[in-house]
Amino acid sequence: MRDLALIFGVALLAALGVGLVGAVALRLLRGRSITGHIVVLLAVTVGAVVAGVAVVAEAMFLSPHDLEVVLITVSAAAVVSLAVGWLFGRRLAAAAVWADQARERERRIEKGRRDLVAWVSHDLRTPLAGLRAMAEALEDGVVGDPETVAEYHRRIRVETDRMTRLVDDLFELSRINAGALRLSLSAVPLGDVVSDALASTAPLAAARRIRLVAAESGWPTVTASEPELARVVGNLLLNAVRYTPDDGTVRVDAGGDSDTAWLAVTDTCGGIPEADLPRLFDVAFRGEPARTPRPGNGAVEATGGLGLAIVRGLVDAHGGRVDVQNVAGGCRFIVRLPAAGT
């Protein structure tokens, strides 16, 4: 019994020495990868076993051959343990990173949802208050001359159209986020879609003396769903007109190669702050300084910050990509879509 206690004590001291070295190593590895920590823990465990066996074997006066056999056996187990630990450590590290990214994404989505509710509440409250005031004025006979009555009717229609556009944007965004968007893909001439979008935007641009310029040729054919593609082009043009100052210019270009077509909308808004570029397509995001509408931009109504988020969602659904960059005097939105026939 005494010999067993002595063996236990000797092995314990050897294992404690390895454990202290491992503790120092783990302290130095703070902030490093999970895989590294797991490998160190396994190395400490195996090292403690090897140290204990070696010290006890030496104390028992084993022959060199017997000691070599014991150490080889323990080393084989150590190799397997370290290999398995490294493999599963990498998996655990990847799972931890994925979980952290998922939590961060969930936080961003929740923040976006709160921002969306706040923006929509604000954008609905203003026209609703105006509609109620004008309706009460008409109902109570506060206004009676035909000219004022006609103006009230016109403003009621304008505010109703504004809320209708906002509700349509919310519905479109909900379809995109819910994965309920069903595209009917076909070969669509991009030039025809741009021509229709320019015709729809022309009255708003003319009211502020903004020049709409489009390339005369070079329009490719893309594989897309025409209604959704028209929404993308229309939103980009409205966004450009909204943020371009009076007497500015909005230009539309296009081109492509064997398997990809691109559409570019360039404005003279003055540029976008670099800090805003990564968030420009987020739900309910509205730009600062250079991208804030100037006084007199009332020709284009606010859209709740949903227009560019819808653009990105629709482009992603087509398997394409949308980017934005600053250029001289303004910014440039580039949409890339699969070319027809690819």
C-alpha cells in the first residue's frame, strides 16, 4: 500500500509540473482561437500522462527497453488524441464563430426592424394628420371657395398616393424577406425597361430642372422578371432625382460581356459620406449631409428609406449584385445581372 501511495505521489508531482506549464501557455493564448486552446488542453492532458509514466517507470528501475515500449505506447495515444482534438477543435471554433455571427445578424435585423417601424410610423403620421385636418376643414365648411376646395382635394390625392407607395414598398419588402418572391424569368431588353422608367420619372425631374440623360445604344438583354426589374430601375432613378440638387444631371448607362450585363445610374448629388456607403442598402437607412434632400425637394416624396433596400432584395433574387461608389460630383449605382442566354 505504501508503494502505491509513493507511486501516486510521484506521478501527481510530475503531472502538476506539466499542468503548471499548460496553465501558463493558456494564459498567454488568451484571445486566440478556440482550436488553439483545445489543442493545448489535450497536450497538457497527454503530457501529464507521459510525465507521470516516465517518472514512475524511472523510479521502478524499468529496463530501457520496457521504458521505451511504455513511452511509444503513450505517444501513439497522444498522437491520436491531439489529432482528434485538433479536428473537433476546428469544428467547435467554426460553430462558435457562426453562432456569434448569427447573433450579430439577429441584432442587426432587430435594430433594422425597430428603425423600420419608427420611420414608417413617422412617414404615416404626417400625411394622416394632414388628411384629417383637410377632411375636417371640408366637412365643417371652413373652406368653401372652389379654388381652395380643389386644392384640398388635390392634396388629399397626393397624400393618399404617398401612403399607397409606402404600403406597396412595405408589401414588396415583406415578400423579399419572407422568401415569397416568385420571379418569372425571361429575356428582357434592358433598354425598353429604362425607357419606360425615364418616362415615368421625367415629370419629377422636369419640376426641378434635372436633366435625364441615357445612352443611345449598347443596351443589353438580361435574364430577369420584367415587373421586378422595372421596380429596380424606377427606384434607382427616383432615388437619384430625389438627392440631386436643382439643375443637376442623372445619367443612365449600360453594357455587358458574355455572361453579365450591367446598368449604371449616376447622379450629381455631391457624393455619399464614406461611413454611409456600407449601410446605404439597409432598411430604413437615410443618408446624412451630402445625401440629405435640399429644401424644395418636395417633388419627390419620402419613401420610408425602403427604396434601396428593395433594390438590393430584388437584384439578389435575380442572382445579381448592386454596388455604389462615389464619383466626381456625385455617386454611381451599378446593377449587375445575368445576360440573356447564359
